[in-house]
Amino acid sequence: MKKIFALLLCLLMAVAVLGCSPKAADEVPATDVAATEAETAEAPAEEPAAPAVYEGDNWSSAYYTEDMKGTTLNLYGVTDNVRPILDAFEADTGIRVEHLTMKNGEILQRLANESESGVAIADLWFTGGADTFIDAAQNGLLIPYKSPSGDVLDDKMKDPEGYWHGTSLTLVNWVVNKELIEERGLTMPTTWDDLLQEGLKGEVSMSNPASSGTAYNVVSAILETKGQEEGWKYLDQLIGQVPYFTARGSDPANNVVAGEAIVGINASNGDRELEINNPHIALVYPADGTGWWPQPVAIVKGTQHEDAAKVFIDWVLSKRGMKVVADERYAAVARTDIESPEGIVDISTLNMFVTDFQANAKNREGILEEWAKHVENK
Amino acid sequence: MGKTRRKQIIKLPFIVNKSTFVSTFLYYIFTLIVIYGTLLPVIAVVLYGIGGKGSDDTAAYLLRGAHYLYNSLLLAVPVTLTATFFAVLLSFTLWRFKFKGIGFFRVMALSPLLNPPFVGSLSFIMLFGKRGLITHDLLHLSVSPFGYWGVFIMQIISLTTLGYLFISSGVQNMQTIYEEAARTCGMSERKILTTVTLPLLKPEILGGMLLIFLASMADFGTPLIIGGPFQTLSSDLYIQITGTYDMRGASISGALLLVPCLMAFILQKKILKKRAYWGRDLQKYDLLYPHPSKRVQHTLIAICAIFFGMLILKYGFIIIGAFTNNWGHDYSFTLRHFVKLNEREWLPFVNSVKLSVGVGLGSALLGVLCADIIYKRKAAVSKWLEIVGTLPAAVPGILFGIGYLVTFKYPLFGISKFYWLSGPRIILLGTSIIIYIICIFRYMNVGLRSGMSVLAHLDPNIEQAAHTLGASKVRTFFTISLPLLKPAFQIAYMKIFASTMTTLGAIIFLLLPKNKVAVQQIFQIITSSEIGLGAAMSLSLSALMGVLMLAFYLLMHGKGILMALWRKNNEYNL
């Protein structure tokens, strides 16, 4: 009897706990309203009564105030190499940025989940493929901010509405195992057609465009430059050279370093270290053109530190920030008015494929379906 | 023996006594919490996959999943059989025979506790790959290690030792008197083995098998790193989320993955239930075979030596990888990987230790407590409590993680998903506590099992005595049961600590920038071509685990300072 009573009481308590929530539920819209109010309150302040612009060493921001020191921002990104950049930002501003490294898709998935549940973990998103940023912007996961520092950027390097700005550039290149090329008496590949040489059969490593942004970018860029018909003809031959398509964009480079393949189609953010640390590896930029995309930075919707996040955008797009990015990532950057460190490929000497990122994002499903058919017919 | 004794307890003491209202109440609360942490997320992920929006393409997803499920089974079934076979062999050789160097082998066999994550597969590539040290430089072969066999061999090596840990504990506690009896009756050794010894070990062997099967099904790292074209359901699940941004597809694959895992889990329970097994008493018997045949012994030792040779090769090569300039190419000595490691943040290591200590304490306590409750309270719910408590062991980590994600992304601990769409902002997702909670529930089965096995040996009269003398149930628990359960707690703590240090699947989608753990960093580094650094980091993690576990061991066996320290740690972490 007592047991039943206890069970009942238990249930009652559970219901009581649940019962509390509708009352509390009313509070949520309230906070939402507060948030939007805060936003609208900020908006006018942005233009007319602009506060004194903080001028740092080679960077400036209208949002920076001394009391931001000690603030902590959270950042999602695709590489641990952002750490030194974030440390430089902290040295300049006193704002600490914690980062978490994930894959592109994971970030997108997380942002969607977090926005659905109304928790904002990340304030910023820095590095990744432009296609995921476009996707996120379309799904309302980002806050637009046209940073004055970004004015000098080429239109291709930024979103017209300010949802994201490009920072460094990712270039598609080939990671080549020089040792094996010599050993097998092959010619060092310089053009896309060189990948089709007989000796490279089964020795070209490429990731699966369905699960890797790198490969998708390559496929769409080839289709764009060569046209649909010629493009697919070429891709059919390329498919014949690849033993299997790896799951992740980073796999081909690993395969080549380990000697499992001779040429790997890779997305590079500079990768100087790869060459320095592995004497048997060469990075080759295809002479007849290559795919590329900017590595954007954006503010995540729902952030509690919007102003501090804007300071970060201002900083990273400034001369000072871009210099740090170029130095720390050994990467070509979106700004053209800074000195690149030695050893970085000069993008002005490269033949870059024309890339329409918006169209890329839109045609994705169709191209992938076609791709699957061609792989099956191999 | 054990079984009948257990039945007596049920009838005798507590139910006759006035069961205090408070303890009954706590009991139901406890049950609810356990169900909440273990069962709900699993149900949620299945519902999310199947019932989500746009469910008309469910069939296509299922078809895709079925292909990978086939791969998973194609791998897991042979791996389970082979690894279990080796594990039994190892257990017998190392505990029932005596030979020189046995101590070394026994220590080596504990190595999976300190297994440096992920890099094992890399050392396999370096040794047996197209340009591998052994295949290419020594044997002049050019074979690709990527694919089915690579994954198969890697899993055999790591899972055999996992199975060994489980099965050998059964071998060590064997009641060899039954064998002795058979021997006296003139049975042949072979007959004794098949009709007495192995049946006696059935629970451990089946348990080990289940463990290996589940681990193989859940392993996503090995296929990702050396699977090449061969991917399993678990690794595809990871790819679906990270590559194709498809959470719903992943949930459906996950639901598929759950089917064989749960079936294996239920099957094992069913088989064990059909027959009563001899209870174990605490007496130790002489385990050695009295007149071992030299030929058998030598064969067994040879097989063990080959196995441990591979193990040493694997670990030795990881050490080489961490200390040489360019793993796979330039084997000149360098410390540059460690220098680089030192330049990175140490925070992930600190976080790993915090998490593992916190989870170890919380989870071991919860598990042992659960065992105690199940053992004493023979209500119908208790049986379910046991099943629900062990359920997470059958759920692949990555899927359990998604379960937490889809459950706790809604406010009010996920309840509002089913009742109100907007609730107070008590959302677990995005808090640092969620990774503690998920690990605690995921590993509570370890504490539960070790608690159950200790309780089976306890004399129920002690507690009854306390009760007769007028101690309340709660008091009896704290003053009698808990101290008696201490060994179970300690064993569970060590196991859970080690597992949490190297766990990734369950927490990979729940980590925050500020509480990222070391193993996640290693996983990232390995995918970015910096394998030397990855090896160095893995090795450091293993070393850290080794040192800490040694420290814990000393603490546990070094009297009372321990509890105070634990409490302090506990406050600090939780």
C-alpha cells in the first residue's frame, strides 16, 4: 500500500515539476523580445551616433571598449591552427576566444541544433568551406555584419549582405610523392590531364564529393570550366584512376604522405608545414587552373556578445589581423594590401577557376546524383 | 548453491520489516533517473530518425543503412569469434599454466587499459602498407592495407585483449574442484575441458563475446582510418553527420545499428538464464593443470608469444613514431613532436582528467548503488532496472551521443519536447555538465556488474543483524553495505576512469570549446597529416593514464587519506 502511495507521490512530483514549466514558458518570449529590443536599440547607434572608433595598431573597431577585457568568446572552426591567431587577438584586445575544432558538417549540424533549442554556445565561426557558410546564412543561423575593415575585400570574397567575409584562401592542390614519381619514372603532373597518365592508375587519391567539400569543389569547378559534356568525360577518366573515394577531404594527403598513393587531390590552406616536415612531398598547383574558396568568418545568431564578436570580425579583417592569419596559417589571404610571408604561393601567379559559390550550393544535389551514376558505371 | 542462497534472502529479511516510506520513495526516484539517463535518449534517437519531418525518404535511408549494416556484421561476427577464441586461449595460457616470463605477459595483457587511441591503425599502415617497413622494405610486396583485412586485424588485436580482461577474471576464480572430481573419475583431459571447464566459464565467455561484438559494431575510428572503401555502419554514421550534414539519416542508421546490438545483448541474457550456474565462493583453488602435456603447453605459449609480439610491435612502433622525425620515412631521432605538443594548449589534458575522475566517481557510485538496490529489492521493477542500467553498454557510443543531443536540446531536460515546445531555459545541451552525465550513465553498467558480483559473495546476515539491532535502512546502507561494496567501487572506478580517458564517440557531438578533451584533439590531429604529433599526443595520454592509475591504486591501498581526497576531488569536479 505504502509502495503504491510512494509511486503516486513520485508521479505527482514529476507532474508538479512539469506543471511549473508553462508558467516559466511565458518568460521565454519575454527574453526573446528583450533580445530583439536590444538588437534594434543597437542598430541606430551603429550609424548616426557612432561611438568613437577604437584605433589599434593597424586595426580599428567601432565596437571595442576597454571593458570588454576579460570577456570570453566561443568559436567553432575546422582547424586547430587558429589558436595562435586567437592568442594574437587576445593580446591586442584582452578578449579571450576559446575554440573547438570540428568538421564542416558537424559545425553546421551543431549550429542548427543549438539554434533550435535556443542555446548559443558559439559566438563566432571562423574557417571552413564557403558552401557551409552560405547554407548557414540561408537557414538563418548567422548575423549579418558589414565590417568597415572588409570594405577593401573583393566582392567574391564576401557575402553581399555581410553574413560572412573571407579571410584566408583555400586552394585545391595536389600533394605529390616525389620519391614515388621518380621511382616509377613518371612525369611530375602539372595539368589536370597529367593525372590521367597510365602510371598513375590506382595511384590517385581523391575524396568522395558527397562527404567532402574539397572533392565537391573540384568536381563542380571542372564542370564549370570544361562545360558539362567535356567535364563529365574528363571526370569519367579521373574516376578510372582512383582506386576508391575516401570519406574525408583530409584523407588523400595522408595517403600520399604514407606512400599509399602518389597524387592526392587536396584542399590547402598553405600547407607549408607538410612540405617542410616531409621532404618526399611536393605541393603542386595545377597550371591549367584550380579550384578555390575563401575561409570565411561569421557571427553566430544568438550570441550574447554580439559587440565583442563584431570586434573580432573587424580585427581579423584588418591589416593587422590578416597579417597574423597569413603568418600563422602560411596561407594566401583575402586582403591584397598586406605582405605575404615567404613561401606562400602567390595567388596572382595561379590560374584560378571561376567559382560561383551560390550556384555550387544550389546545384549540389543534382551534381552528386550524376556523380554517383558515373562512379557506378566505372 | 549461490542461486538458492539468493532466494533465501529474498524471502527473509526486508519485506517482512516495515519498509520505510522514504526509502521506497527514493527507490522510485532513483529508478526514474536511471531510465531517464539511459532509456530515453535511445528511444529519442529512434523516434527522431523515423518520425522526423519528411519521413517519406525513410525507405531510401534504410536501404543505404542496410548495406552498411551488412558490412558491420561481416566484420563484427568473424571478429567476435576469432577474438573470443584468442581471448580464451590467452586466459588459459596465462593463468592455468606456469612458465618463464608469464609475469611479463600478464602485464602486457593489461595494455588495452592504456591503449593510445587511434594511432594503432597508423602504425599498422607504416608496417604493412604499400610502403610499409615490413611489407615493402622487408618483403618487397606492394599490398594495400586499406580495406576489410586492415580493419579486421586491427580489431582482432585490440579486442582480444579486451575480451581477455573479462574472461581471465572468470578463469582466475574457477572452482577447479569440479575438474578434480572429473579427473578422479577417470575422464580424459579433453573431455574435462569440453564438459566441465568450458561450461563453467560459459558466463564469462559469453560476456566477453558480447563485449567484443558490441565494441566491434561501435568502432568508427578504425574503419575511418584504415577502412578505405570498406566502411561500417558506425563510421558511416560519423560520415553522414560530418560530411553530408545529415542528422536524420544518421539517426536512422543508428536505429539500424541498435538492432543487432540489442539482439546480441538479449540473446546473451537468455542463454545465461536457461541454466543455473554454480555460484562462486571466495575460496581460491589451485588453478594450474596438474600434469600439463608439454606439446599443448608449448603450442599455447607459442600462440601467445605471436600475439604479444604483434602487440609489442604495435605499441613499440607508436613509440618510434612519436620520437622519429618522419614516421614511415625518416627514422632519425627527434623530440620535435613533443616540443610542438608542449606549444599547444594543455587544457584538453586537464579537461580529460577532470572528466574521467568525475565520471569515475559518479558512475561507479551510481552503478554500485544500483546493484545494491536491485539485489535487495526484489520488486518487478528491479529486474527492469538492471536491464535499463546495462542498456547503454549495448548502444554504440556515437549513437548514444546523438540520443543525448536530440533529447537534451529541448528545454527542461528534454521533457518539453513531449509536452511544451517552449519551456524555461534549463537546457542541458551546451552546458559542460552534459558530457559528465552521458558518461556517468554510459558506464554505470561497469559499477553495476562489479557490484552484483561482490554482493553475490556477501553474507546477508550482517545487514540483517544491523537491521535487527534497529538501524534504519538508510543507515544500514551507509554503515554496512557501502563499506562492503568498496572493492566493487574501486574496481569499477579504475575501469571507468580508463574508459572515459579514451572515449570519444559518445561525447564528440556534445563537447564545448572550453571543455574539449585530449582524445578529440588527437582525432583531429591524425586527420591533418601530422601523424608524428598524433603519436606523441596519444603516447602522452597513455602515459598520463598510467601514472594516474598507479597513483589511484596506491591511494586505494594506502588507507584512509583516500576517502577525504576523493571527496575533495568530487566537489571540485562536479
